[in-house]
Amino acid sequence: MFSFDTIEFDTPELKEEIENDKHHYVAICLIIASHSTDYDKMAALWRSYMNSDTRIKSYLLYCNPNISSDILITNDEIIYKHEENYVPGILFKTLAGIHVANTYFSYDYIIRPNVSSVFYFNRVIDFLNNQSKINFVYAPPAYTNMISDDINTDTQKKMLIKTIQQIVPPDNYDKQFLLYKRTYKHAHGSGYILSYDVALKLIENMKSVKIDESIFMEIDDFAISILLNIFIKYSDMLYTDKHIYVAFKTNNLDEIKHNKYLFHFRNQHVGLGYKNRDIDISLMREQIQLSYNI
């Protein structure tokens, strides 16, 4: 279902450049993106700063079923051969991006945000300088309801719980479920961070561990958390909202400027709620200006 056997480059020159890249990066940043009028504007905002810091190398992640190889690498994109969709496209292009990072780059961490977020790299690096480079997972927490009033949906969720129980160690299984298995706690897909060894093990498991394909058909942050819980202890995962700022209608400029713990600015609720992503784009533009003076 998932393959990364073949990798092509946009140009021979790019292939040579990447294969000879000896630089050690603090992080490889892999941004979930897709093509639409709004998302292309957000991607353009990311491009304005995402490779401005030599300590972090960034790529936008896309899917395209028409490329000739499993993965195509351009100057600032990693493209996976698949339909562009939420499930399983986001998960698959995330794994493809991590595979590329593991194959070609020396780095300490993977940063995996979505395109409607802004990351303040100086603060991210300050945060990571105080974290372990081994066995490290950071994410804002998210919660998925595991029961439903709809009989068919509830049956599917119960089957999923059994599948998780079969592949996740008992200690992780018990601690991830809350409220008598009514809720599953997992990483939020808007922005999580993995240390190199975790990213390496994640891809190794995709090749060597038998994983029920129903996991791949869950939303990406839920699915990636299950895949991580196979080998990462729940107690080793740093779940906290301390570093994420969620804008509502306008930015709190004072909070963004002076709260040094904040490095992830999330822009989604407002634009989606009003069905006007130009609001989110405007919030992003202001956040980038405050963070990068551009």
C-alpha cells in the first residue's frame, strides 16, 4: 500500500547537490500542503522564510499520482505518488518526507507542521536545545472520540480499538485511552516534532512490522500516533499546549512578541469558521512579519 522504492530528482544538478550535502541540520521541516488558491498563498508565505535559517532545511509535502517514481524531490518540495487527499495521502506524504530526510540528510529532529501554521524557528531551536536528541516526541495533544451513536460507526471504532490493542504494547494502550476507552489521546497534526532516532525507527517499522491497513485509513495525526505508540512509551511523549498559539479573528501581538515559549502559531479556526481563509492568510502574514521582520 505504501512504497518508497524509487526516488527521482527534479534536475541532475539538484540530485548532485543533495547527495553531496554534508551540512548537519538541527531539523528538517516537512510542511503538509496541497494545491488550491488558498493553500498556494499559504505555501508562498512559508517559502518567504522556511529556508532562511541554515540550521533548518524545509520542504513542502505534496501528493501527485502522475509522477513516474514513488517520490520526486524538487528544490523545496517532496512529492509522493498518490492521490492528493486527507486519508491516507497526508500520512503517506509525511512518511515519504521522513524517508527522504533519513536517506539524504544529517539532522537531529523532524518538524512536521501544516501549511496554515507558522513556526518561529529561533524559538523552536531554543526549545530543542533543552530537549533530548534521543527518543523524543513533542506534540500539542489532540483527542479522538472512540464511541458513536451511529451503530455502523460505533462498530468500526470498536474494531479499530481491537486493532490498536493488537499492535500497541499494553502499557501504551492503557495510557493513551481516556474515560474508559471513550477517548484516544494523540499528537495534533498541526505541528509535531520527532528526534532522528524516532523518525528512523518509524520508517524501519513501515518496512518490517506488519501493520493493519485500517490504521492507514485513519486521519494522519491519529494514525501517526498509533505507529509511534508501537515503540515509544507514552511517558516519553511530551504532550503540551504550552508552545502553540491559536489566533482568533486578530493576533494578540503582545502575546506573540513577548511569550518566548510560543513557537507554533496555528491559523485555522477563524478562516474555516467564516469560510474565508483570507483571514488566516492575513494572520499568517502578520505572524511572519513579527517573527522574521519580512
